[in-house]
Amino acid sequence: MQPPPLPANIQALQTNARSLVGRSVGELARELNQQPPDQPTRAKGWTGRLIEIALGAPADAAAGPDLAHLGIELKSLPLDRSGKPKESTWVCMAPMDGRLPPLWRDSPPWHKLCHVLWIPIQAEPSIPFLDRRIGVPFLWRPDTEEEAELAADYAAILELIAHGELAHLDARVGKALQVRPKAADGSQTTLSWDGDGCLTTTRPRGFYLRRGFTTRLLDRQFAR
DNA sequence: GATTGATCATAC
DNA sequence: GTATGATCAATC
């Protein structure tokens, strides 16, 4: 199997994604000539990138959906032994300097989350890394209720950032969408504003979907 | 066991 | 340095 080209449309993408069901990480790596990491624990995003390669997504560092021409974001969804998401889901960076648009529908997380192709994958520690298998993919658009929840969380987060109340912006804010540190280490900084309107610095952070939220997506999709 | 804050690898 | 892909590991 060669790395497929950029899928021309959603149908092609879905066909490709369905062809991965039941394949193992090791098989996929071999077929795509990707060298598996020696220490999987030190290659956190490797499987996600492997799936992107398998689906023809370009590996660029630009912000925005993976498949910009289709408006679709690819997300691997690692599952634990009970079939629930193992972790929260990375969404995108959260600018701390006031560049976040006031309207949810203009926001970076909305543009990432408005149309997602989820690729479930086994991730329980008891399964050797290369033996983990890919599950049934599903396209998702937030329904009214889900979007309202995300938008409300976004508004709360935005307000804290806009008012320079970063001390109160921790991972406990937000029912579905939360903000957590996102950096190579604790020394990283980015620009922000304090409560008096003075420029300062803070730790870089990003938006994440809580585990409970993605659990509900799975439940809805597979009606379990 | 779930959550929060910290961190790892890679591309550009 | 900033973005992407996330999971690790300490703590609650």
C-alpha cells in the first residue's frame, strides 16, 4: 500500500478510512514504510501521524483542519479496554494574547471541530504497541446540544483571557472544552495581558476536549 | 480511577 | 519558536 494522494472528496476519505478497520499499527507502518519508534512512550503523536499518512493528509505545520479543502479534521481516538477514550483530545492552540475571536463560530476550536473524522484505535497498555488495531471511523459534526456546550465553555474561557484573569484559567474551567498547558517544557512562555492591561507572559496553552465529551460522541455514534 | 499540569517527537 | 501529532506522570 502506497500513501494515498490527498482524497478528492469526503466519500474517498471515508472509503480509505474504512479500509483501515482491523489493521494493526505494525502492519500499517510496514506498508507505509514508516519506521516504528524504539520507545513508544517517547513517541506520543506517532500513531496519529501514521493514520494521517495512511489517509493522505499533508504533514504541514499550518493551523486549520488537516484536510483543508474538505474542511475535515482527522483525530485518532485512543480507547481503553472498556472502549472509552483513554485521554482528553487535543484540539488546537489557545492564543493568550487576546487574539481569540469573540464569536464561537469564528474561533479556532470551532473550525477544527465543526467536522471531524474520528478514527478509534486500541490503546490499552496490555496490547503491544504495534498490535493495536484501528476501529470503525465516523464522521462527526457537533449537534445543537454539543455545540451549545462547546460555545458556552469557549465564552467562559475567552472572558478569563480577555480580562487578564489567567490565574483562574486552569483545566477545571469548561464542561466539554478545557484549556491546559501545551509546550515542550515549563520554561516556555507566550505573550498575555494581566488584569491591569499590561503586557506580560504566561505558559502556552491549548484547547482540549474532555474525556467525558468524547465518550458521549462514541456512545451516540455506536448507540451503546 | 479520573483529572490536571507537564512533557515528548517532529515539521517548518 | 510555533505549529502539528498526542500521552505521561504526579496528584486529586
